Amino acid sequence: MDKTEIAMIKILVGFILFAALALFVIMKGGDSLDMSGEKHGADAVHSEPAKADASAPAAEASAAK
């Protein structure tokens, strides 16, 4: 075997390992995986940061008293 054959085998093994890892992650995610990309505007879901921002002024007002 020469160097190019060894390099090709390494690339093939790396690809197979990466594909197996990707399939494992997709199978574990199940229905909760969102593969649609970035969302902007009305499609975006902002649950936690919005709650934290809404409670911050109330906490500051009670601390000022």
C-alpha cells in the first residue's frame, strides 16, 4: 500500500464514523428535532428570554422600595 491508498482509507473511515454519529443524533432527537434552519419574525419562538425580560422591571421596582 502506498500513501495515497492509506489516505483514502482514512478519509473513508472518517466519513463512515461521521455518518454514523449523525444518524445516531438524528435517531435520538426523534420528533423534537427542528431541521428548518434559522427563524425570524413571527416564526421565531422566544420563550425564556422574554420571561426573564418581563420580570426584570418588577424585580427592580420592588428592590427600589
